[in-house]
Amino acid sequence: MSMSNGLITIVTIPTRISSITKTLIDNILTSKSQNIRTYVLRTNILDNFSVLLSRQVNKKRKSH
């Protein structure tokens, strides 16, 4: 459904890993993936990992 609406998923690696399964349970969808990076932070605190999204924004300068 998301691909038919022009959306793509940004997170592509498992965000929950158990002794017998690896599952992608966190989704971030966008229509513009340029300048976007995601990171999966693996910790032992929770049963799933945290996802961090970074997006570079270029400010347009006003011309005087």
C-alpha cells in the first residue's frame, strides 16, 4: 500500500532481535529519501532497539 502511494521505507534492518527471530517492527515512511539517514541503536535495555533519524536541511539564503 505504501509503495503504491509513492512512499518508501527508510529503516531496512531488524529493530527487534530475539534468540530465534529478527523482525523489523519500526517503520519510517517518506516520499523523499534524499538527505535522510537512519541509525538503529542496539541496546540491552529494551526488547527492541531505538531508531534515530537524521535529516540534513539546506536553508535557502534570501537575496538582498
